[in-house]
Amino acid sequence: MIKRGGARRISRLLHAAAVILLAVLVSGCAVTSTTVMDEEVVTNTKPMSTYKALLIRDFEMKRELYTDTPENRMGERDRMYARMPSELAESIERYARSHKIFPEIFRNGQPTERTLVLKGKFTRVGRFRISITGTLHDGATDQEVAYFRQTLWDVLDTAAALAMLARETADFIDRIQYK
């Protein structure tokens, strides 16, 4: 038989253990909420290192993904979503330039035979998740040479989310240069 003071001590210990377990579980969830590269495929027959320039196009995003209101009645949140394709392309360009992924990186212009063209589209835009697909094309033939799909979970700040997607996209392009 446990005395009254001993039962309280055991109850407090169990309560403390439950709080610690809950904290560990919650922190574990926060750590795993990141950008996920769902799929990466490289189909190019020639070495990726032959490309010396990167042309970044704005990703496509259908209005239905973020709003159903007419243009003249869109709120600030809808306008922010409408700017996402160009902001993502700008972020990819900044990240690729800062890490010197290619000698030449640009957003406008005509591709040459030594240019890799990045195109993509948003496939899901929501309050807590953003998904994109992207393709890399040979500048001379417009043939697809690589494909990727990625999803960012637990989106709370859109600007930070776009920066993470841009970093993952640029890192993918950097990684495949050596394939």
C-alpha cells in the first residue's frame, strides 16, 4: 500500500514524464516539416556539364489554385499568391548566382545550345502546403533533360517557403551537373 504523499509524488512524476514525452513528440514533428524532393529524374543523353548558362522562366500558376474572385475584387492575400511565380524565379536566380551554379544566369532572352532552360508550374498552393513540378530543357532542341517534383509542408510564411523551394530547386540543378 502506497502512502498518501507517495501517491502524489508518483502522480507528479507521471505528469512530468507525460509533459516531456509530449514535448519530444511535438519537437520531432517540427524537425521533419521541411521541403521534400519527391522525385528527381535526369534523362539527358549528353553530360549536364556541357551547359554553361541557365535561363529561368517564371513558373506557371493557374488562378484556380489560389482564388475564385475576379481580378478587381482580389484581396492582398490573393495578390500575394499571384506574385508567387515571379518571386520564386527571382529567388532561384539569386540563389543560383550566389552559389555560382552557372557562369551565366538570366531570366529573359533566347537560349543557345549551351543553355539549360528551367520551366515549371505550381501544382498545389494552400495554406499549409505548396507543391511544384519543374523541368529542365536543352536550349537548342527544347527537349526535356530533367524533371523534379517537390512539396513544402507546414507553410506558415509564404516568403520563407518560396526561399526554401528556390534553394531546393537550385541545389537540384547543381547536383545534376555532375551526372
